[in-house]
Amino acid sequence: MLKGRISISLRLTLWFGCALFAGWALFGASMWANLRRTLTNERHQTLTRRLDRLQDLLARDQTAAPTDRYQDFADFAHATGNGLMEVFRPDGTRAYPSPSTAASEFPWPQLKPGSSGLFVTVSAAGQSYWVQARLFTIANQPFALMAAAPDAGNLLVMNSFLWGLLAFCPILLVISSAGGYWVSRRALKPVGAITDTARSISIGNISERIPVSSTGDELQRLAETCNAMLDRLESSVNQIKRFTADASHELRGPLSFTRTVAEIALRNPKADPESKQALQDIVDEAAKAAILLENMLTLARADSLPVSLQRSQVNLTALLQEVLAIAKPIAAQQGLRLLWNFDHNRAIVLGDPDTLKRLVWILLDNAIKYSKADGTIKVSVTVDVGQTKIIVQDDGIGIAAADLPFVFDRFYRADPSRSMVEGNGLGLAIAKWIAETHEARLSVESIADCGTSFTLSFFEHTTPLAIETSRESNGIKLHSMKSQIL
């Protein structure tokens, strides 16, 4: 689940960081082992040279007096190894006196029978020492020569090397992660451009294409593949648009003819009641089908080419009064109260009066259809700085939260209770299209069983006239509010 939330750039950065850390750890471990081996070999060679020189000394002094031999041994031990040397007999006793107290107290290891030498570590007084032993024969007398050297210097070098690795690792990780992130972001930058372009392409601008960079890599092939797919989709969509427009246009004639013939037949006084009822049903259904075809043709034309409206200054207050005059008797027949509430006499916008009337009528018709008995429909206009709003609100059956995102989709009908009301599911889609052609925003808020509110918002660039205000000595005089029950 977490993997899907992390970007590819971050995932690549984490992968590179982990790979670098693993490589750095492997490199550090191998270098540490190599340094340890090198220092150990160096210590082994040092002790070997000491024992070689000790052998030469003992061979030269074999004819000297014992006191002189012991003194030469002690002097050599102090000069070369801080007194940590001993000469033992095969039974473990000292053939020469200990050259120092440290040597006499040192835990010297014993050579195993048959062994000619050893090189081991020994702990003494809380410190680690390297000890090298060797068998040596003088005048057919076997001796065991031993020399020791502290390992503290080597351990200090090893610890310094280890702490250097650990201290440099975070810096290396930060630098490598930052570099990896920068490289991955730069490499995936075309993907962002492809994503943004693909996200912006819709039915309204399906002719747009994803930019293609001549890089010869996988991203170029991806962009070309997406463009080819968009070509196929555009061709299919255009065929559907043409079919819808042509079918809607061609069906208008036969449908009008059928309705006309049925209406003429209804005037025949000789027709029996059953025939008249059948003819009336044909007229009613033909009227509904004509509305559906007209709506489909409207949307088909809207999809075919961008609509360029002849805009002029429209007084929304006057426009709403015209539409409300038409809606008043229809609402009265349904037993509904229709209220309007305008906080400004002249709410001016740029637009096409006919299409705006159609938009408002769609919203009012929707409110009338889905209002409860004895319900109330409120229509209001508000004018604020930079924004003018038309709000149509009812206290009807409302819309479920799950259906709200789809109310402006074509042919979408919500829950069964709303589907019982006559309609074809195209009205709100047309209203949305009219709003978009006016660069306005149509939104909806609703609570099931409590009512629905549609808001049409015109923004500053579509409202050429500022709010008319008159200033009095004590401040801004508010315009009178008109409220009337139709």
C-alpha cells in the first residue's frame, strides 16, 4: 500500500541509497579486514626480525661467561622489545633470567610437542599482545625463544579507520541521495509533462497531443504510443458525435410527422374514445422524444466544435423575472411556493440571454420536479466584489452523497425515487455546458430528504459593471432587498 504512494523518483533514490550503503558497507568491511591483515603481518615480521637478531646474539655469546650472556640478553630485550623477551628450555623453565618484571609476569604460551613455533595473541593486564615463539638449538641444546609486542597501536589504527568509515557514511549517503534524486527527477521530467498533458485532455480538447521529445528512449516511444491511442480515440469519438448529430437531426422529421398526423387524427369526430386515447399517447410520447432529440442535438453540436456566443451585457435580475413568470403557474399547479430574493437591481454579466434563460429554466424545472408537496423553491441573486451568483434552492427529496459527483453526467439518473420523475438525464449536462461556455461555474450541494441547492457563479472577468453603491455621510448605503412570494 505504501509503495503506491511513493513517487518513482523517491523510490529510485531510496534504492540507490540502499545499494550505495550496501556497497559502502561491503567496501568498508573488506578494507577493514585488509588493514587488519596488513598490520598483523607487519607485527609478525617485526617479531620475526627480533627473534632472528636474538638468535645471532645467543650464537655469538655461547663462549662468553654466563654473566655476560645474561647481561647481553637483558640489554637486547630492553633495546628492542621493552624487555618482553624470554628464553625457555623444553621443560618450560627459563634458560636466561627474565630481562624485566613485565617479562617475568607475562603469561607466556607453551610450545606444543612437535611444534617448531607459534604466533598468537595473549591478553595481559587488560591489553592484547602478539607473541611469537621459535625453537632454537645451540650446541645441541634446544631452546624456545619468545618475543611479545603490544597490539594497542594496531587497535588504535583500526578504531580510527572504523570511525572514519562510520562518520563519512552519512555524508556520502546524503550526497548520493541528493544526486540520485536530482538525476531521477531530471530523467523523469518528461513523464511529468506527459502526465499533465494527458490529464488535461478530455472530450472537449481531444485533438490535443502529448509533446514528443526526440530522445530515442522509452519515454519517446511512450509519448508516441499515447498519441497513437489518442488518434484512435479521437476518430471513434468523432464518429459517435457525427452519428449522434446525424441521427438526432434525421429523426426530427419522422417524429414531427408522426406527431402531426396523430394530432390531426385526434380532431376526427368519428374516432372512438379508445383510438383517441391511443392517439393522445402518441402525441405525448412524440413530444417527449422531440425534447430528447433536441437535447441530444444540442450536446452533439456542443461537442463538435467550440461554441462562440455573441455576448452582450445581460441583466440577470430582469432575465430571472422573465423565467420566473413562466415558472409561476407551473409551480402553482404543483402546490409549490416560488420565492425570489434579489439583493441588487442590476446584476450585469456578459453572456447570451437565450442560453442563460435555458440554463435557469433547467435549474427551476429540476427544482419543481423534485420538490415535495407544499414545498418551497427559492431563487436568489447575490453580487459581491468579483463574483455574481444565481442560487436555486429547493427543500425536496435531495440527492444522495454518492450520486452528487455524477449529476452533471449525460443520461445519469440517481436513485429510483428520482428516476420516477419524468426526464431524460440531459438537462443538467446542458446546463453545465452553458455555464462553461460563459466561463462560469455551476455547482451543487444537496442532502438526501432535505433539499438541493444549485449555484451558478459568474466571476469578475464576466461581470463588466461594478457593484453600484451610493455613499452617505455615515457609510455605505445598502441597496434595498426585494422579496416577493409568487
